[in-house]
Amino acid sequence: MGKKLSVIRFKPKPEHYETFLNDVIENGKDRDPQYPHFCVRAGDEVIAVVIRDSDNFEQSAQEGVVNWLDERRSMLQEYDPVNRHTIPLSGDLVE
């Protein structure tokens, strides 16, 4: 069983920065410790770093992240018309 690492960049609107940051932190609290979740404060961005089971990666990414993000889009600035509200990067975790 392999693992996937995802790095997702968000750019909250300044007035929603702290609320969004706290939402990202809360979203990671109930995760299985085998698949950790980190939150990074980077200037005007919030970056989520998540490790997932590669077997369930596609399903969990589609179901969890999209639904969670849809509820918070109004809190975010768009990066550009292609990336919209996130800049994601995912790949196989090599260790």
C-alpha cells in the first residue's frame, strides 16, 4: 500500500484569513495518525500538506476536498482562471 502526498495552496481574502486557517486546522484534527495533515502559514497563503493512502486517494480527494472547498470558496481569492481557488500538487510519497 503506497502513500500520496498532497500540497494545496490557498489564498484567503484578508478578512477571512484567520477563519480559513482555523478551518484547515480543524479539518485535519480527526485524521488517522498514520496519514498526517499539516497546515502552513506562508505570507498571504495557507498551505495544507496531507498524506493519504494511495488506494483511497482519488475517492477521498473528490468527496472530501471538493465538498469542503465548495463551502469555503467565498473566503478565497482566485489565483487565476485556470487554477481558480487552489494550486494543488500531488504525487507518490517516496519517504
